[in-house]
Amino acid sequence: MKISTDKLYYLCNKYQWLIRNSGELHGKYYYITTILSSYKTGKPLDHIQQLESQKKSFCNKNGSYPELRRFFKGRIDKFLEYVKKQDTNIATYNDYFNACNYLGLDMTEDKNVFPHNFKHWHDMRIDQYHTAKAMKDAEERKELYAKFASVAEKYLPLQRNSNDAFVVIIARSPSELILEGDTLHHCVGRMNYDQKFAREESLIFFVRNATEPATPFVTMEYSLKNKKILQCYGEHDNTPSESVLDFVNKKWLPFANRQLKKIQIAA
């Protein structure tokens, strides 16, 4: 059988490489792709094996970072090499990637995708992200407060200040919900009641003793759609006394429903 000089040279080089690396290959498990890549590129086996393991994990369809997988499709090896070279990890890069997208940076440019000094640009983009998000959150919070106040003003007639033992006051701002919840140790200020209020899904009213109208006592959620009381709780979510429930159900609720009908007719 004849063999070409090039083929012979290739086989000799391959065997020489195997002999040189026999100590490292012995007793260890390496992917075939790791061995072939190490032979072709001259890069250390452990270095390539680590990248191959990371690649298998990264490319798992059920794994994390689906957006990164889509973004780096066709150049995953380059991405993983970059992560290793920059002495970082995929999770940290993912934070950087999300921050860049939030900031509207052009991620088709290599200077943004593979910055020369990753740690420097990661820290900078994360700081910029937090600043931008805080500003956006503040603006959204401002809009929520304005909407909340507008809704409270609209349904102000549902308040009741008569010659009873109790009064009913409508919440005027999300901060009032927080104070109410903190004082009475329940969740009205921590859940999404402020959002529901602003969307006019349900309203929050404070039931107070007529002699102490500024002191949190009982909190009530009222459904505008069903014209019913959804919740009525005192401190630590305890059920109010019979006198409070009697007032709420027999006096305030019929009054509130009449007032609501007037508002809806006027609209």
C-alpha cells in the first residue's frame, strides 16, 4: 500500500503529539473534540476541555441564558473564549448584556459586545443601568401617585363622616397605604393595591374611630365592579369587632353604593 508524503507527515506529527501528551491523556477523560482541537491548535487540553464542557452546558436548550444563546448563535466558541480571557463568567456577562440592551446600546458593534477591558465596562454599564432604571422608576412612581390622587378625588363622595361611632376615609396616596400597612402590620402597603386602586379595580378605605380619625384602625377593600367589600381587617389581619362590621355592612356599604351610582350616572 502506498501512502503520500503529506499523509505520512500528518500521521507522524499526530503520533508525535500523542506521545508528547501521553502523560496528560493517561487516566483522564477528554472529549474527542477536545483532543482533535488541541492537536490542531496547540492549545492545552485542559483549557479546551473546560471550554467544551462550558459550551455543552451553555448550549443546553433547557439551560439558562436563552437570549445569549440566540445572540451568539454561530460564534459561541468566540464568546466563551472571550469570557475566559476576561476572567469573568457567563452570569456576569449576562448582567452586562442586559444592561447594554436596557441602555439602548448598539450590540452589533464589537466594541460593545467584546469590550477590551470587560470589568471596567461592566461596572460602568451596570452603574448607568441602575441610574437609568431609578430615573424611570421615579417617573413611573410619579405617574402612579398622580393617577392615584385623581381616582381618590373622583370617589371622594364614598367617604362617610356622619354622627356614627366610626368614619370612613378613602386612601389619598400610595404612601398612605404603606403607613396603614406598617401601623396595622398587614400587607396593604406592600402588595399591588396601589396599582389596583389607580386602575379603578378596587378602592382602599380606612375605617377609623370617630374620636381618633387620624389613627389607623381597620382597613377595607371595596370592589367598584361588584359593589362589594372584598376585605375588612384590623391589626395583624384580625377580624374587626361586630360593631365595626355592622357599621361597614349595614351603614357604609349601602351609602357607598348609592354614591357610586350617582358618580356613574354623572359620568
